[in-house]
Amino acid sequence: MSVLKRTEPAVAFQVERLTVDFGTDKTGPLQDFSLNIRQGEITCLLGPSGCGKTTLLKSLGGFVVGRDSGGVLFESRYLNGPTPEIVMIFQENNLFPWLSARGNVEFGLKFKAAKRDGKQVVDEMLRIVGLTEAADRFPNQLSGGMRQRTAIARALVSDPHVLLLDEPFSALDISLRRRMHTLMLDLWSKTGKTMVMVTHSIEEALQVGHRVIVLGDRPARVLIDADTSADAMKDRYSPEFLEMQRRIEAVIY
Ligand SMILES: Nc1ncnc2c1ncn2[C@@H]1O[C@H](COP(=O)(O)OP(=O)(O)O)[C@@H](O)[C@H]1O
Ligand SMILES: [Mg+2]
């Protein structure tokens, strides 16, 4: 008998009966919504436009706090605002146009107490995302993919526990996007970070996610919660990939 026991991975976020409404007469996107996000996994969120993906992601980041009831536990503590352990990357990457790629990445260290090895850490991060050569260029001299890689490097340089990404690659063309998927998996295998990524591409979710959650709308609810970590799922021609893609398409279109 094997002595190796598979231990349950720790939970990073517990969303507990979270209700978010925006004080309009429309019912808010999240009503009594519960979900656990495991530590050290890449979780991808899919769902129709307007179903509450961004609201959920912002709630994980502490940017939206449930008004009426429920809440989000992060590492077993109630989140009541943003914390440096959790960083969020948006679709428009919000780089500072007056800073070079390196300057933007350095900025990620601004709120970090220990700056001793700052330059080394920044250089290493630029290297990991493949921006060493372009480090001195300004955002308007970078391609879309390079800008998004700069944003990722800026987010990761402070060594947060969690990276939240809201449709980070949707402005990129398909071949660049696929390169970003490889980069994400590479970053994950180097850092083991917990990542939660919203996307509207099923292919992207299956390629990058260890777990894919499909939400339905009004109010948001979990329609599919699938383990997509198997290697076969990373091959977009495999029967496993195609079957999962079909299953997801059946509920969201
Ligand atoms: N700040 C806000 N004020 C009012 N309504 C909002 C606000 N943010 C989002 N909503 C509404 O909440 C719903 C979910 O939005 P969102 O979370 O952005 O969806 P998704 O990211 O899945 O497209 C939408 O109907 C949207 O109009
Ligand atoms: Mg959104």
C-alpha cells in the first residue's frame, strides 16, 4: 500500500454567500454566491458578458466589498480592502506612459519594504518575461504583447501571493495570445502562484487553467467546475480538449 497520501491543496479564497449589488434597481450580479479558489492553481473563469466575472474578480482583489451580506476570506481572513499580497491586471494594462518598461516594472517594487536586491529582482523579472532587450523602451514603443508582459512583470516583481487577471490578452492576436499562454504556464511553473484569470476564450481557459469555472448569469452561478489540469487538455486537438470545449459551448452559447 502506498504511504503517499494526496493532500488537499490549501484554499486561497473562500467566497462565502457574497452579495454584491450596486445600489441600482437592477439586482446585483452576485447573490449569495459561494466558491473556493485553491492555492497554487490557475483558475480560469468563463461566462457570458455581464454575468459578473469582473465583479467577482474585483471582490477577490478586495476592490468590491459585499454590501449586505457574505464576504471573501483570503488566506482565512476577511478581506476588507485591497492588500499588496493580491495584484490585479486589467485588459488595458495601465502602464505609466512616462516610464520605460524597466521603470514600470521597478514601480511594482514601490510598496515593497525590502528593496535591497531591487535591481536584480527587476532584471530577473524582465528576463523571465523576455523583455531584457526592450527594457528601456517606453510603452508607446512596445507592441501589445510586450506591454502586457510588462504589466505581468510589474505585478509579479513584488512577489504577491495571488495574481488576478481580467481578460488580459483579449486585445492580442491569436498567435501572440498563444505565446502569452505559454508564458503564463512558464511563470506558474517557476513561481507556483495562485492565479485567477477571466477570459472569454474557451481555448485560452483550457490551455492555461488547471481548473475552469463556467458561470451563468443573473445572478451568477457555477454551471461547470472542471479539473482541466491533465496534459491532454493542453493539446487543442486532443479528444479530451474537444470534448470539454463542446461541454462548455453547450452551456454558454
Ligand atoms: N459599478 C457598477 N455600477 C452598476 N452596475 C455595475 C457596476 N459594475 C458592474 N455592474 C453591472 O453588473 C453586471 C456584471 O458586470 P461585470 O462583473 O462587469 O460582468 P462581466 O465581467 O462578466 O462582463 C453587469 O450587469 C453590469 O452592468
Ligand atoms: Mg468583465
